[in-house]
Amino acid sequence: MSNNFSMGAINKTTNKYEYPKIANKINKYKCPFCEKDVIFRNGKIKQPHFAHYKSDNPCSYYEKPNETQIHKDAKLLMKTLLDNKNKILFYRECYECLLEENTIFEYKIIDNDYNENTIATMEYRFNYNNSNRSADVALVENKDIKYIFEICYKNKTKEENRPEPWFEINAEKLINNINSVKNIDTNNEIRIECIRDYKCDYCKEVIECERKRQIHFLEKLIIKEKEQKQEKNELLKMSKEDERTIEREKRIK
């Protein structure tokens, strides 16, 4: 992360977050973490980035951001994309086979999802399954949740803790990819990967076939054990019959 210098800054005039790709040298900016003035650099060698002015007590937000700073910047970035009404395409890849042809495009957030009543909110609190929850970022319309966006740095969100539809996004990938051109398609849609655990139809079918095979194997094993037990009982019964026959013959003699 520190080598890419992709962290954003707060526009001092609008008080809104701007990421390097949309920033410019005319505006004045401050660090979202320490709130000190920062400089925007957009040269020919390095990609656009923000940096602190030299200081005796430097902030690490741009040079060596920690987990908290990366998580905060990714949340600010996601909120900004929604505030700017960007067209966003979320996709998930099968974590079992990782085959490109099994990539599934789940949702498109397009113009119809935005209106005058939709608001992007950070740390949005809500109740779900009789528990109080908090979403990293939520797109809300008249206090109703339309989408939830969880920003993941290390620990992923439990599947049962969020109502659908919701997305989980890798913080570092979001920050770096948004500031590059590789995540923008020809329709000017931003492509963002959802890292929620997902299995493609092919893998689901393979897993289901394996489950049925194991069940069939166990059923055959149980039947075989029953047959062996029955055979053992039959042999034991025959053995006892033979013993009684021998005993009777002895008595006759």
C-alpha cells in the first residue's frame, strides 16, 4: 500500500473526500486522519498521490498506513463513489475452482438505484435478527437499506449478520484499483469484486455429487454390515443346532 500512495484526502473547501484519480492541484487538501495540510502530486513518473508536508511529527497515513487508516480510507472511498452516483458492477468469483468462466456478475448499481432520497452513510446502525448491527457503508433510501457494503482488511463479516443484498470488499484492492484504469469497463462502469464466499454452479454440482456418493457408500456399508451380522447369527445358530444334534446322538448311544 505504501508504495502506491493511493490514499485520499479531504477537500478543504467542500469538506468532502477525494481520491487521487479525481483530485487536482488547484484545490487545497487535508489528511483525513491527522487533519494536517497535505499536497497533491501528479507528475509524469509516479501515479497521482497525496503526501504530507515535512514535519517533526509526521503522520503515517500516506507513507505507512496502518490497518485502521486503510480501513477508514476504503470506507471514505466507497461512500464517495456512491455520493458521486458512479455506475458500479459487483462480481464474485468461485473460491473453489477459480475458473474465469465461472465468474458471476451479481449486481449492477446504476442510475435507477440513485435518486434524490438515497444517501450513502458510514457506520449505519440497524437491527437485524433481533441484534443491533453497524454497516461500514450503506446506501439508504428514506431510512430503508438498499445496499450494505462491508470493508474487509483482515476479518470477514459473518454471512448471517447482514440482510441481502450486501457486498464485502477488500480494502486495499478497492483503494488501489479505483485509482487505476483496469477496473473501468467500456460502459464507464466501475468493476468491484465482492469477496463473500461463493461457489459456482459447477462446483455446487460437484459437491452435491460427492455428497450423494458418500451417502450411497454409507448406505451400502450399512447394508453390508447388516448382512454380515445376519450371516454371523445364522452361522452361530447352525453351530448351536449342530451341538444339540451331537449331544442327542451321544445320549442315544
